[in-house]
Amino acid sequence: MNLALQMRDYRLTTAEILYHMPDHPGVLQTYIWQELDLAPKFPVLRKFLDFWSRNLDGKLHSVRVGSAALITPAAWRHGALFTLH
């Protein structure tokens, strides 16, 4: 992953794209896309979806998007018991 992009708040973005099969429009197929992108506008994903709409035969049905920061502050989690002698 590109550290420079992560430092500019790019996040790992995953999109589940459902599209109609070109030869069988009643059948949906899934495509998983993953890239670093800027939430909440997702310009990289939008560019990809624009390309898809213009150049590919499978008509888009729906897109679900998830995004997570890769660089975050350290967090302390309670849940273990440590015994020191």
C-alpha cells in the first residue's frame, strides 16, 4: 500500500458491485473491487464505475462500499488479566 496516500487520509475501500450478466440480464454477478480511496466522495471508485458504465456490457445493479483507515492511533483494549510475580 502507498504510505504517502495513507498519510493524506486515503482509506482501504472495498466495493461489492452487482451487475447484470450481458448474455442473461436476469442473472446478477458479483465483482469485488478494492483500492485506496478518499471517503466519503470516493473519487477513485467513481472513476472506475464511470469507466464500467461507458465501456463494459454488464449493466450495474448496485454497489455496496466499505472503507477503513489503515493508519490509526494506537488503542488500548482491556480484556486480559496479567499477573506479575
